[in-house]
Amino acid sequence: MQLKKLALTAAIAFGACVPAHAQTEIQWWHSMPAALGDWVNDLAKQYNASQTKYKIVPTYKGTYDESMTAGIAAFRAGNAPHIIQVFEVGTATMMASKGAIVPAGKVMSDAGFKFDPTSYVSAVAGYYTAPNGQMLSYPLNSSTTIFYYNKDAFKKAGLDANKPPKTWPEVFEAASKLKASGHSCPFTTSWISWTQLESFSLWHNTLFASKNNGFDGTDAQLQINTPLHVRHFENLAKASKDGSFVYKGRGNAADASFPSGECAMITGSSGLYARVAKEAKFAYGISTLPYYADVKGAPQNTAIGGVLG
């Protein structure tokens, strides 16, 4: 969960660097599906074609949860991949896995390469940097939570296709009009705990958990029963009952429903954009995550998403 998902991605090195032998294979496990998976394969092909000493072998290992679980199991079995993509939810797990990973900063310095964390957006570099200033992962791409909408469906429902809803009341109003126009799935969301709880909290300048959202201690507790959170989920529940909001499942289960045209609006990761651009057969628009205008300090900022490297 968790500027998701522009989609946050990075790679994390298991074990020591691989010595240079003739055509040394470097196994890279990832969770980039569809268009993003094509991009990963093309990246590996370009690198492999640029030299003859090493060969990157990218392997899609399923969802983020599945790839991290597979990586942990492989490490315990003594056959871990050299590089594995881990989403930001697994950050704490990987940081605590002493002996299983080599910090990206160390990998770079040991290989004689200069690694300048300041070349990254501060929010990205800071998220994956240890207290001692060493960067633990290599940011390959990062993501955030955003809002997508079907402009053609908006026009059919009598809505302004060039004016996406900015607030949650506007989203629910648009969803009702889309439903009235005959749309079976006016609004849905992927990564519901990230988009509707974590980023929702930050976007409204309120805490998601105690202990400074968990940064000040591992004994943090969730704080998602505030009047604001309760109000929002009551609104989602009401929309679900009248059919203007359709829950598609956990994780990114809802992703396919937008580019296919099934759902007219979706909150999800910016990482979904590549798939939308490739598959959508309709005019679409992108906007920021909605917010409640009566909440002081909103909108603030969303939560980063992505993986370790």
C-alpha cells in the first residue's frame, strides 16, 4: 500500500555482488505485470545487448506479496535471486532481514561507482535511507495514489469530461449520475487500504497511526477510527449499497476494471498509467486523489509507493 504507486519501484540485492565471469547470469525477480513487465524485459534486453560479461534474467514472480514471500523462502533455501523487487509495504521486513540483503549504497561503493542519493526526489531517497545516511535500496521507480476517470462515460452521464471531481462529495455525486446513465460500475478502487486509509490520512493532514505514523516506534497503533475516517467509510458503504461504488477486491484486483471500460472511475496507483495508456479504448483523464474540503490542511500530500532495491 502506500507521490504510489508515479508506481514506487526499486530492487534489493540478496547476498554479495556476483563476480565477473563469462556471461554471468544475474537473476532479477520482479512483480511488474502487463505493460510494465514489457518495460522490464526491454530494459534487461538493452543491458544484455550492451555488453557480454553479464546477462540479466528477469522473472515475473506474481504479485508483490507473492514475490516477497518467494524471495524470503528462496533465501532460506540458499538459492535467493541476486536482485528482487519488493514493494514499500515490505520495507520494514527487508530492512530487518540482516544478512539477507546488501544495502544498495554499499553495493555501489564496493563496485567503485559513485552513488548520489540527492539525485532522487527527497521523499523517495528519504524513504529508503537508513538513519546512518546509507541508502538501503535502489529506487527504480516510484508511485503515488491518483484518480482516473473515463471521459466518454462522463459525457454520456451529462458530466463535464474536462472537469474531474476534486472532492469526495463530487465523486459520489458523479458516481450517482454515472449509475443513472446505466453504468454498472461507476466507481471502484484498487489498493483500498493504501488509497482509502494511508494516503487518505496524509492527504487530509491527519495521522494514520500513532508514534508519528510508526516512524517513532514499532509499538505504533492504527488511528483509523477518527470521525473523518468513519465518515468516509460510511460514505463508501452507502455508495456500495446503492451500487455507485463497487468493491473489486484487495490489492490491485480492481486495476483491470478501468482500462477495460468496466468501471468509470478508480483511485489507484500512478503505476497503473502504463496499462491504461496501452489498453484503454476510450478517452480518459487523470487527477489528484479526492479530499473533503471542510478538513483543515487538506489536501496535504499522499503516501509513496513502490519497492526496494
